[in-house]
Amino acid sequence: MNNHLKITRIDLNDPKSIAAAGAERKLFTHYGLDYKVHSVELKGPPLRVRVLEVGSGEPVLMVPGGSGDACFFAPLMAELKGWRFIAVNRPGGGMSDGVDHRQVDLTQFALHVLSSVMDAFGLKSAPVICNSMGGHWAFRLALAHPERVAKMAQMGCPALLLNTSAPFFMRLISVPGVNRLILPNMQPKSMEKGLDGLRFQGSRKEDIDAMPRVTAEAAYHFFNLPTYLDTWITVISAITTLTGANPKYQLRADQLQRVQQPALFVWGDNDPFGGLNVARQAVGLMPKAKLHEMKTGHLPFLDNPAECGRVIREFLSQ
């Protein structure tokens, strides 16, 4: 691990952090969820990862996509009573310390963060629920340490699966100069516009309109934290180029064939990161995978948490 890694420390007493924590609390209260906040201190390099613990029962690891904010799993958690969720805020998101993702080997970094969190909670093995970049991280853990991943519920196209990449407008973030023109538009200017970015992730207007105001409020505050834009710049610059995915991090067909854990893909028909044809190809390659198709975008747990929760609940119970 790079001992000279640029780390951005989050000041939890900063007004923006306090506002984000308050919005998170309102979001979980809306869904009737109690939660605890933990700080896991990583070594080599020293990094503070903020982890949410929700519910009781058998433990389940949750790994978000996007910039790494775990609070947006709240609608899904409300549909999955009876499990204890250990939800990781990936570095740069959810008030975890930020890093320059271009300075690390992202595969080793993912393994380091997830293994450290699991160790901190005494988890030798657990099912994983994940989305997008979090799904990529879960695949890396399943491949490198198969004994630690009992099964995976992959919501939306996992990042860099097979021939997929980020949509072109997002890959523009990797272009110096151009990114500074694009990124400010990714930060909502008001709570009323907090969920506007979901349109670019394939969410339909009626689904966005049905989301509670507390979700938009949380998006507004978390997407205006000081680590947010740097996280997007460094993640996208590390994993993509203007023409597509960085081959170093592509999840190849031969790797999917090695994944022996049961896997459920919950995949929307309007996912701009990868179509259902990619989902079907992945299921055909993996010995214990199945697919549930939905009328959603890239974030089925936000677009339709009830249906998403039902199929994942059945999968976890098997």
C-alpha cells in the first residue's frame, strides 16, 4: 500500500459534516431504522472508514457504489428485517476519509478495506449486498478470498463487468480540464434538486418523484461534502479512459467462471452502465448465478425497494 497516499481527513465537527449526519439520521428515522455509527481505523496507510450497523440477526456486509455513501441503502434495509447490516462507506463517501484512488492498486485497496472492516466486526464470512463499484469490490473479495464471501446480491451492473464501462459523459471526468466543467453539475444546488442526478443513472421520472424528500435531503448534504468531487475524479480517472474501461480492472469472463459463490443479479432494464444482455452473459459464465430483471435504472434499491427487497430476502433465506 502506498505510504505516501494523499488522504483527506473528514472533520466531523465541520458544519457540512454535521448537516450530512443530521440528514442521514432523518433518512433512517423515516424508514423506522435504528443504527450505530462505527469508525474503523485502517493501517498502511492510516485511514478512517465510517461504518453503519443496522438491525440484528445474521450479519450481512453492504458495499455501496457511486462515491461510496451507505445511507442510501436505507430503503432496502427497511425491506430486509431480520438481518444485521454492516454497511461500509467506501473511502471518500459517507464521511469516511477521502483518498486519491489513482495512487493505489484498486484491487488491493478494495481487499484491504473490506477485509479490515470484516476483521473489525469479527466476520470470518458473510453474504454481501452491493451496487456498482461496491459490486466490483465484492467480486474482488470473492475471487481473492472466497472463504469470506458466502454469497453475493449484485444490484445494478457491477462496475467494469465484462465489456462494460462508465457511460461516456462520466468518462469525461477522466479528462483534465473537462472534468472541472462537468463535476459542479454533479453537485445538487438545492434539496429540491437532490435527486436530479438519478436521471443519468436510468431512474424513471415516476420513480424519482415517488422517493421521499428525506432521500433528496441526504443526497444534497452528502454530495456537497468536501470529498465528493475529488472521489469522483480519482475513481473514474483510475478505472476508465475516455475510450472505455482500464483493462487492468476489467472483470473478465475467465474470472467470472471462477466465482463459485451463489450470486444474484438484480438488474434494471434501463441501466446505462450495462444492458440486460451483459447480465445474461455473466449469469451464463458463473456456475451458481441467477438473474432477476426489473423495470429500473442502475439503482433498483432506490427505484423499487419493495421488489428489490423481496428477491434479495428470498436469496438470503436460501
